[in-house]
Amino acid sequence: MPVPEPDPNEELRERSGRVSLADPFVTLFYDLCKLVPLGELEKLVRDACRVGAGLKLYSNGWLALYAQDMVRRLDNARESGAETEVVQTE
């Protein structure tokens, strides 16, 4: 029987702590953090927080509607039982 290969991320998990979350927004942003430079992502979040209180005019209506649909789906996933409990071991 073949020996299973070790998980290459196991050492990193041991050093940084194991965190388990069941929140679709955290999952999305976690994955975005691996794809988008963190400084760019932070700027986008800050800009979105500033706009949060007011109206923003979007130049591409289809893209804005798609973004709105994604947010609705994430909200629905969160409301349908996703837990936000943090489990961390060190």
C-alpha cells in the first residue's frame, strides 16, 4: 500500500495556529488574499467602507448587478447556518 504524501501546509499550520471558520465572507476574503496583493485588497476594503454610507454610481451596470448577486448569495449562505465560531489551536 502506498504511503500518503505529507501535507505541505502542515508545518505552516503548526506555526501559525489552526483556524477553522464557517463564514462565506471570510472564505472569500481569505482566497482573495492569496490572489490579490494585500495592499490592493486593503485599499479596496477601505474605499468600500467609505462609500458604505452613500451612493456610488457604477459605470458598468451589469458588473454592479453581478457583484450585488454575489453579495446576496454570500448573505444567504451565511444566514442558512454558516457558523462564525473561531477555533484556533497553537
